[in-house]
Amino acid sequence: MRKPVAVAILFCVQACAPFLLAQDDSPPQALFPADELDNLLAPVALYPDPLLAQILIAATFPDQIDEAAQFCRNDPDPGDIDVQVWDVSVKALAHYPTVLNKLASHLDWAAALGEAYVTQPDDVMDSIQRLRQEAMDAGNLVDTPEQEVIVDGDDIEIWPAQDEYIYVPMYDPSRHTSVRADASTARWSALARGK
């Protein structure tokens, strides 16, 4: 059942990129080389797929990320989030303050992440898979009580083990292949889905 959802999420993520690019009237940016994409994506590459999909889209709206973070600091009532005029992906991240604040505190990185996603969606997905494979090869990406890792050919998917919660691994992205991203050695942040 999760595979059709994963395919749908990835399809939506890739399908939205041309429309987001069409909204941008600025001159075309130089493409990110693979090593820069890996550095850019390492902080989120081991996040569960449903959350990663929202992050990639929300990163195309850095001004809304900043606004949402300020709003959530001043109005912690989750019920007030969904009536805001932000993009749906930003609203989704606003329900996960740890992730939202990570993006908001590094807006230049978030904007670069969004730019890479819009201009190079296939390369972004390849980078995520490359980073996940490195982590898996090092023994750092495994099934845990918090996450399920599904290998389907060359694709590595990460899913929450419990439908009610998304556990976000807290890891050092510069060492993600040598730091286990599981409950035994990494810090986890439990985020109730939709709360």
C-alpha cells in the first residue's frame, strides 16, 4: 500500500517542478553539480519520504517559510495554521515546528534547496537516492521502531513505522554515512502527524 503512495508523492513532486519554474521570472541559474547537490540535500536525505516531499516543495517558498516560522512562534495554536494563505506544503511543515525552524533558521540553504528542486528535480532525486545508498552501505540506514526502509530496485524509500507519527532523525549531515540514523545512536524528534 505504501508503494503506490510513494509513487504518487514522487510523481507530484516531479510534476510540480515545471509549474514552479514557470512562476519564476528571474534569469536561469547555473545548475548544481552532483557534489553540491549532495551537500545541499544531506541534511534532509534521510528524512521520511512523506515529510521530504513537503520540504522540497516548501523550499520553493522561502519567504513563506520565514513567515510561517514567525507566525508559529507567536501563535502556537495548530488550528490557526490551516487558515493562513501559505502554500499547502508550507502549511504542512508548520505542523512540524522542528523542521520548519530548521529551514527558517537557514533560509539561504532552504532557498538553494528549492532552486535545485525546481531546476533539477531528477538530479535532486538522484542525489537523495545516492545519499541514502551511502548511508545504507555504511549500515546507517536500517529499519527501526521509528522508520521502515524499503528497497525497491535502485530506489530506497523511508516510511514512518507508525502511521500516527513521523520521527525525524537528527544527524550530522557531514557525517551521515558514519552516524547511525536510528534510535540506538541518533536523536529522534517525534512529531505527531497532523497535530
